[in-house]
Amino acid sequence: MAYGYTIGVRRYRFADLRTLLARATPLRSGDCLAGVAATDAQERVAAQLALADVPLVAFLAEAVVPYEQDAVTRLIIDTHDALAFAPVSHFTVGEFRNWLLSDAADTAVLTAIAPGLTPEIVAAVSKICRLQDLVLIARKCKVVTRFRGTIGLPGRMATRLQPNHPTDAASGIAASLIDGLLQGCGDAVIGINPATDNLPQVLRILRMLDDVIQGYAIPTQSCVLTHVTTTLQAIERGAPVDLVFQSIGGTEATNLSFGFDPGMLAEAREAALSLRRGTVFDDGQRGEHVMYFETGQGSALSAGAHHGCDQQTLEARAYAVARHYKPLLVNSVVGFIGPEYLYDGKQITRAGLEDHFCGKLLGLPMGCDVCYTNHAQADGDDMDALMTMLGIAGCSFIMGVPGADDIMLNYQSTSFHDALVLRQLLGLRPAPEFEAWLQGMGIFESGEQSRLLDALPEALAPALARLDSE
């Protein structure tokens, strides 16, 4: 179906929804590289105005990637919850935006309609939102998940402690790990990107992290960010696997380029659940969110698997994959792929807030790696602005990297100190179980607003002594 809009004497026509969504997307370098971006600002505005008039039901009738060709499209259509969609099914995209900004769209209502929203619907509405709209609407979405701790509660913001090391040296990982714990980081996950993705190395790191978590009774979870097939092998070898990690994309071809299909994710989830490593909480329920997914705008284009779609719509489609497997954590590694896809700080900021907004509306526990590569036109000031807006928007977690400089992956992220600043600035606290542990260990003082103590906790002194002796 064709779409159009007239500005002055010029009539703009868009051949289909895929084209309309692409032309309506705020400017980013990846869409220009793919040849799908609007030719100029006037065409972009015309596309946004045309998009605002599109009924939401049109996204159920017209797929941006053909149903017959793509497993992600089939997942979106086949699992759509028509009953949850019914309360908003009469809206156009523009009317939906206005309703989302209204008091009628409160947390309970947004939670109820989430299963009825498709990625293309939330991507469409994000394209006609200002940054403040993205922040305000996302803040109303509450998504709570549990494993050994509770992630996503109001007034809380967790962190992934990321102690990467370029040679996977145990002493280097341990130094960063202890540094992060001493600054209150690690409640979302202690997650390591291994320098060498082979099974013996993964097993060694998993056992090391488990020794620390069990030895100090830390209410958190570990994850080695290796391929899902390697994690499955680790589970078969009896490794202490808490979370299964996988990078995911918004088309079947993208995911095949990552080396997995949906059956592998289902198998890995069942294998992780069979270990029964999650905490049994006070309500008698075991923490059973065992998946951790990462995404990034541009991954489909980089894999040659974008089907002529814009990168932000495909990013939102990746969240449909994530939602199906009930993850503990999902995060957009927003600026990691590079300036070919998000050129500068302005584009990274917009993309980060779009990703958070779309994920939350779809019912996902969204975090963000607020980051950039050293050849992008971005700097720490841009990241400070994005991090602060995400904190206001209710972001579930951010990264904690020593000095904000990942020495293994060679990119710039957020530091332990950034998390402390954001928590203090916005009155946010760690996950409740982790906060209690921090207070019990003498890292944070007790009180309504937890504060970092300057003194080295005696309980962690033996760990530092062992590290010094290596």
C-alpha cells in the first residue's frame, strides 16, 4: 500500500510501510549508508506527517520483512496478543503518541497492552516523538525481573560490572571486579567479554566468578558473554552458568550471521533453567529469568541482512526476539558499532533513547551501554547527557567499566563513578538485595539514601591481599 503527504505544492509518495518508516527516521549515518534515508529534511517531515496518520492496525496487515521469508516476522505475527492490543487498536500512530503522553496511559495500562504491541508500532511512534516524549513515556513503563536480585523496581538503577581484560588474566579481572564492588556496582550482572571465545577459557572464568559470588554471598549473577553454543557446552560440562548470553538482531538473516536460530535459544534457556541457580524469593517463586541479550542499531546492515529497512525499526524487531525468551536483562550497546551507523553524539543520544523507549513499551527490562568508539564524533559530554536522560527515563541498568575505558574491546563506556553520580543525582539506589549486601559488607552506609563509605571494608581485605600476592 502506498502512502503520501503534500507539503506546499509538492506531493511526497512512499511505496510501502517499510519505505515510509525509513524516510520518517531522524537522520543517522547507517540509513544513509543503506540508501534508505530521506533525501532531505523536508521529505523526512513529510514522511513523519504521513506516518502519524497511519492506523496501528496497518502494521498487522503489512509486514516490513515478508512473513514467508523471515522467522522474526513470523514470531511477531504468530505471537501477537490481539486482546492486549484491543484497547489501542483504533488509534493512528499520531493518536497513539498523544495517548501515551496522557495520564490515561499509566504504568498498569502500559503493562497490560505491552503484549499487544508489535516492534513496528513502537518504532513508528518513536519516530514522531521528541526526546522528552521518549523519556516521559518510557519512565511510566515498569518491567521487573529476578534471578538472585530484583531488577527494575521504581527508584532503583542497577549496573553491569564489566571487568574485561585483554588476555583474560585472572588477576586483571579480579582487580576490576573488586574495584567495582567497592563502588557499589554489579547488581545487574558481573559480565565478562572473554578475549578468547573457547570452552576451556569460558569454563575457567565462570568458575572464578562463581567462587567470588558464592564465597562472599553476593546477591548477583555472573555471565560470560560467549556464543550460545559455547554456553550450552559449558552447561553440559557442569559449569556454574547463571545467565545465557547472545547478541541478537531484528531479521532471521542477521541472527543466522550471528550463528544461531530460535531453537538454540530455546534449548539454552531450558538448560539454564534446569540448573535451578536462581534465588527462591519471599513469595516462594524462584528467580527464573536466565537470558541476557545485547543488541545494536546497524547490526542488520553490517550483516547485509536489512531487507531495505531502516536500522531503528530493525532494532525494535530484535526486541521481539528477546521478549519471547523472558530475559533478565536486555541492553542496547548503542554506540559500539561505530560512526558508520551512528555518526556523532547527537545520533547516539537519539538512538539510545529510542531503543530504551521501544524496549520498555514492549515489556522488556531495558538497560543501555552508553558508549562510543574512538573514531566517532562523540565524547564524554555526550555520554553524560544520554546517561542522565536514561536515568530520568527509568533505565534498568547501565555499564560499570573501570575508568569508562574498556581495555579489551577498545571503546568508551560508563564508569563505576558514573553510576555513583547518577544514583546520587537522581536519588536512585541499587537492587534491594544487593543494597542490603553492600550495607552488610560495610561498603555503603545504612539509611534512606545509601552512600559510599571511604573506608575499605574489612570483609573484602582478604581478597585484596590475595590479589596483591599474585
